[in-house]
Amino acid sequence: MRLDVVTIFPEYLEPLNVSLVGKARARGDLDVRVHDLRAWTHDRHHTVDDTPYGGGPGMVMKPEPWGEALDEVLADAGDDEQPVLVVPTPSGRPFTQEMAVELSGKPWLVFTPARYEGIDRRVIDEYGERLDVREVSIGDYVLAGGEAPVLVMVEAIARLLPGVLGNAESHRDDSFAPGAMAGLLEGPVYTKPPEWRGRGIPEVLLSGHHGRIARWRRDQALARTADHRPDLIAGCDPSALDKHDRAA
Ligand code: 6GU
């Protein structure tokens, strides 16, 4: 998978050299290219922003540098391989595990994290005529720029690529994963030692009884979801629940 990021803070994307994403890059499973938007400015001050038409606070990112940058990044696009353009913005559609799964199946993603009050609308409209453009938000709070959301989205997407997590089963039971746990939050986990500061391990996990363990994990997931995310229970497909779930 190829990922391009155009930003005025390339150093903000340094964490993409670390851990799971860094290793996927080193292996060649991920081709990440971070570009400095200011390379496509032509004035002495490398200006990327200007005052908003219509007035109001803050600054808006000028369209010309974005247009030149994206034209150059997209120059590699063949008829067969067009990237998805991911535009981080607090006014976007919510980024979800479902969207991460979908985007992890694409060969090429281009991210355009903005600062200030965002990018001149004409840039999104222009590329929206040629590309699949997704305006995406990572949650209901406002950040100073889209770089941290890009780190969040790239990590969520990269860990789904074949071979990136050691074990394909690692994401089977993920919180929000469809399937056996039907979008429930994951319950508690334990490892050795068997006693720590006087605290033991739930007896059932030591029983070796796989059926009872699976039932216990599901009860824990249901209880945790009801407590932390009752909206997920309310939105749950009733056919995803069984009579044991109802008893819990
Ligand atoms: Cl994608 N950008 C910014 N600036 N703030 C956000 C966001 C994105 N998602 C949630 N808050």
C-alpha cells in the first residue's frame, strides 16, 4: 500500500517511522511518502494561508499550493490506480473501524492534513471531480490540525494489512470488529503471574474449559459495553444476541 501525506509539519509524521507502521515500511509492505506543502509555495515567506472571504476569525489554507502539491503527487496515477484522497476535518464523516477496513483494501491513499480553519473549499471540489474524496473526522472534539488524525487513521489502517500484525486472529476480537463479538467492546485480559499484590485471576480462565471461557468473555464484553457504550447495545442487531446474552 502507498500512503502520501502533504503537510506543513512533516516532522509531525515522524512516528510513522516507529513500531508497527515503521516495521511495515522497512519490510516494504507500506510505501509512506511525507511531503512539505511549503515546497509548492513561490513567495519568500512560503505563505500557505490567507484571510477568509466573508470575514471571521482565523486563516484559510490557500488553494494554489495544495493544487500544485496534489497534481505532483498524483502524477503517478495511472487509469488503473487512482488514490483515495482522505481529507481530515472535524466536519467530516466519522472515522470508524468499518472505514479502516475499507481503506485498508485500497492500494493508495493520499492524506491532506490542514491547519488553521481548513483548506479553501475549491480544492476539495476540484479533486472530488476526479477522485474518491473522503472528508473524515476522528471524533467529536477539535484538534489544532489534521496531522494527529492522520497518525490515528494510518495506524488503524496499517495494522489491518496482511502480515502487519503477527497473527491474523489478533484483530478478530478487536473492539468494534464484526463477527463473534458483534461489535462489542473487549473485556479484561490477564497474564502471569497468577497472583499480583494479592489479586488473582478469574477462576474460569484457569479452568481449561473453552466453552465456559468463551461465555465468560462474552458476558464481560456485554457488561463493559453496557457500561461504557450503551449506544452500541441499542444499535446492536438483535440476531447477534442469543438467549445466554439476554440472561447476562
Ligand atoms: Cl480530522 N481534524 C481536526 N482538526 N480536528 C478534529 C479532527 C480532524 N477529528 C476530530 N477533531
